[in-house]
Amino acid sequence: MIQLPLTPPGQTPLRVMTIAGSDSGGGAGIQADMRTFAMLGMHGLVAITAVTVQNSLGVKGFHEIPLDVIAGQIAAVASDIGVQAAKTGMLASSAIIDVVAETWREQGLAGTVPFVVDPVCASMHGDPLLHPSALDTLRGQLFPLATLVTPNLDEVRLLVDIDVIDETSQRAAARALHALGPQWVLVKGGHLRASSQSPDLLFDGTDFFEFDTARIDTGHDHGAGDTLAAAIASALAHGYTVPDAVAFGKRWVTECLRAAYPLGQGHGPVSALFRLNG
């Protein structure tokens, strides 16, 4: 069974924060993150950035949370409960990215707490979740704070204008993303649909690490990116190295894809509930 070390009953588990949007359909976003945290024995902390109106067919709209409330959520839990790792998801706007980065620094978390930035730009249906003007803020403000950034190939194209079609272009994208300031870059290859494999490439500015698994044949993969980033953040909270944390996250999301289920009339979610079977 894929599992992180569990905290004995009655003792305080490690705390992992998600700074992301809420998914009314329950498949991705905050909801997917919290399922993975719970199934891995972590205590999940939340800073909600936006509330989406969505279901299995797509995102119908979203409402941004006021900036002072976003900053307050992060500060409240960091100053009292403590954070061992964090990940971001939907940040929606340049102003939200700015306030997340500013609060992260003000709370003394920058450079001390592992920080996984999942640069969510659009939903799996293509619905925009980040204003195009916010891309510069994401690159300039948040990437330099990141322990790891985890873009998919569509996000790579938006961030560094590189179409990843093979190993050579995937490596070029990793180099370009690393130049923006994160410690590590994970270029996810799940969208290389022509491949029978799902090749992810990790880069620290010097060395490349390849993570390749057989593609899971399912049409239900809503929340896969959130789930991967949440699992990686959980492993980093336990002190795993970045390559080991990515390897763990890759195994975890693969099992979640195997357990994915239909929901509604569109794409169903990946499922961390497989963990309940033993």
C-alpha cells in the first residue's frame, strides 16, 4: 500500500496547507487536496482564494475571495497551528498572487517551509481560471518562492511559450521554467496523449530526473494535478527529498487514476478513496 508514515492516535499530525479555489463539484481544488491530505494522515489547513461554480461539465463562473480574507486565512493558521508544507492551486488574479506571496514572506515561511506551486491557469475543460495579465505576477512573484512548480503542458505553453512534443522540448521547457526562480521544476507529461506513457521530468537547474509510468486508460481524471501536488507537499512535510516526494506523488496519483469513477454527465474525479480499501 502506498502510504506515508502515520501519526499515532491522539498525537498531532503534520500540517499541510492548500491555498486554492473551492470546487462545487467536489472533484478538484480544495476538495481534492483535502481528500489526499486526509488519506495520507495529514492535517489539512485551508486558505480559500475563490469559490467556483462548476460541475463535471465545466466551470460556469467563480467569485474571488477578498484579499484581506485570503491573507488572514494564511496568517491565522501559520501563526497559531504551524505549517510543515503548502501547495497552491487556483489563484485567479494578479492581486491574489501578490497577496499570497506577500503574506508568505511576512509570516517567515519563505525559504523555510516547502512550497509547491501548481500554476493553475485553466480547468481541464479549457475554462480560464487565471486572468492572462496575472501570468507575469505568477512568474515574477510566486515562482521565486517555490520549492517546486508543477505545470502541465498547457500551462508550460502559457508560461514560457514552448510546445512540448518530445523529450528535447520537455527539457527546454524545464530549463526555461527554472530560470524564473523556483528551486525545482516538474514538467508533467500527462497531456502527451500520443504516448502510451505518462512521462514527467524533474529539474533542479543541473540534473534531470525522469518519472515514467504507463498511462491509465480512463476518461475520469478531474483533479489529477491537484492530487499530485497535494501528495508531493505531504511527502515534503515528512522531510522527503524533492525527487523522492515527486516519486511518491506520482505513485499516489497513478493509483488515484486507477480508482477514478464517473460523476455527472462529464469527467469524473480521480479518487484518493482507494486508500479506504486497505
